[in-house]
Amino acid sequence: MDGIHVCVNRTSETGQDLSKVQAISVMDAIRVYTWNGAYITFEEAIKGSIEPGILADFAVLDTDILACDPAEIVRTKVLMTIVDGRVVYERE
């Protein structure tokens, strides 16, 4: 969430401006950490997107980061992480 927050808001942990002209949309930031990550390792045919036949590792968040105030993304908590169809993390 920290990485997506910085991509979207272009501010550091201390609030320093990191060149807001380089900010990208929330959806583009999500792609950076999903499909683009798979693409850079030549694995986009097996992971990085949600579609039939693709590995379905994902996280469940407590906030809809596509709809919330972008400044709130950094406060988003992971509620659950599922890897290979199994829950590997669940927030208490």
C-alpha cells in the first residue's frame, strides 16, 4: 500500500513533495504491482491479472482504493491474503 500511495500521491512518509507531475492513477499503480510485475519477469501468461487460467493470488483490503480519497490509501489494511487458493494470512 505504501508503494501505491507514493505512485498516486507522490509524497514521502514525511509529506515531502516527490514531484506531483509524475503521479499516476490508482488503477495504473495497481497495474505496476500486478500485471507489470508479471510482465517484467515474462510471467504475464500465468499471473498478474484476474482471468480464467491465471494464478489467483490476491489480497482482500479493508478499503476500496479505487473509490477512497487517494490520501487514505496509505492507511489501507490487508485483511486476508490468498495464495494458490489457500488463505496464508488473515488479520485478527
